[in-house]
Amino acid sequence: MMNAAVIDRLGDPPAAKPGRRPEPVAGETLVEIKAAAVNPVDISVGAGTFYAAVPEPPYVPGVEGTGTVVASDAFEPGTPVWLYGGGLGMTRPGTLAELAAAPDAVPIALPPGSDLVAAAALGIPAVTGWLAVRERAGVRPGESVLILAGSGGVGLAAVQAARDGGAGRIVAAGRNAEALAIATAAGADATVVLDDGAEEITEALRGACEEHPPDVVVDPLCGPPLEAAVAVCGPDARIVQLGQSAGPTATLASGDIRGKGIDLLGFSVFRVGRAAAGEALAAMLELVAAGSWQLPYEPVDLERLGDVWSELEVAGSGRRIVALPGGGSR
């Protein structure tokens, strides 16, 4: 047996209790989990509202985590790894447990000595933000960058990826003013609170960008914020669209798209090769180790996870919870 977070009924928070130890079959890797961050998808799956998978309770949630290999035909025991996807927390037991088994193709080896708690705190949101800025948009030194949802994990990583990539001006916009203060500390030159309609947001963004219309926009929101971003973009801007937290649709002016020569680029981290995702995470871990990366998170034991679960449903809170299945948060 092992300690695990278990959801007994969809809609209820997980409870820490003894669970069955995974028994990996051929082609699977067994990992001792060091840390597992809670993602919005975990909340949706647990509520029974996720479009792609609704597991049959009881089940162990957690779509990603970090740890060390216990047994595998693909990795040496003790190898530090990051694992996400592969049905974890959806069609198979997830990472919010002391042990997790995943197909051999799922774990991504991390550099020896990696801070696995920091790696979990970065995880999917930070890798998304980094790759959206550095790879999909290809930010260039001196460019102006607008980060929508700059108060969340993706946005905060995008701000820092832009700063590290030499951006000239960075504007972070989001719904949580307190969380946006972290974006300022991380390198944003200006912030905008998104609490109005498209016209008001447009004017606020234009004022924050000053004489530097965005060359790059990172958009996890869609809806009115994307409409406003298109209106304030500079010529030949690249917009990386990667979410719909503000709504699934947006009405974009054809004249702006054509007249400015805007490139609208879709992005999903789940379409990125695992090697590229691992390289992005390793690059950010180096910056964390050097003290040049803001990484706010709250460590919790599995016993406390149920207490904070419902609070994570608040969109734009900027709160990153990292569970430590082996304890150690106190």
C-alpha cells in the first residue's frame, strides 16, 4: 500500500488515504513521486466536467509530477524525471500519490541534481509560457510583448521568458491585481487589470504599451481580451493563442488582421515533442537555481490537499499548489 489522494465521488475534493501500490507491466516505468502540482485540468476532471475524460471513482488525480525512477526498462533507477500526459489522472491513476506508473514514453529525464519540487512548480504552465514566447512566437531582442493572463502560471512564465529573451517592453494583463504584482517583480514594465469590456480593455492596453505596440501577444484568454490585443497590435505582430479562459470565441476585425499583417498562431503544449518540453523545463530550472526566476508556489501535504482543492477553482488566482506525497511541507 501507499499514501495517495483519492476522489471517491466526482465533485468532492480528494482525501488522503492508503491506496493500492501500482504494479507496472512491461513497457511501463514506476516512479517515486517527489512533487505533483495541481492543474486546472485536475479540478475539471475531478468535477466531472472535463470534455475528454471522466474517470470512474474512486480514482487518483494528477496529470503531472516529478520524481525518481524506481523500475523501468527505459530508464536507470534513480533517474530524475518529469512526467505528464499518457492518461495520468484520467484513464489511469495519477501523480498525487507516493508512486505512479506510466508508459515508458511518458517520463522525461531531467538533468542530474535537478530540484524536483521546483520542476513540479514550473511544470506544464511554465513550459507552455516559455515555448509560446521563445519558440512559437520567436521573440527577438528589443520587441514589445503583451502577455494576457499575466497573473497565472502560464503568463508569469511568459513574462520571464520574454525578459530572458531580451524583450524591450513587457506588459502583463490579468484579472487579479495582487497576482499581477508578481509579474511586475518578474520583469513586466506595466500591468493592466482586465475587469471591463473590450473597448475599455483596448484603451487600457494601448496606454500601458505606450509608444511600443506589441510585436508579440501571448493569449491564454480569447474573448474580449484577444479582441483588444488585436486592436492595439503593431504591424507584423505574432499572436500565440493557447487558451479560452475568457471565452471560446472572439470577433476579430479583418481590417486589423490584414492591414497589420498579423500572424495568428495556435499553440498547445500537448503537441510539443517531449524532448523540446524537457529542454524548456531544464532551461528554466537553471534560471531558478541562479536566482533569476520568480517561482511562487505553496507546498502542501496530501492530507491538506482537500482543504485547498475548492479554492483552486477560482480563475486567475495565480495560485500554484504543489503536493508533496512524501510529506515535508511543514
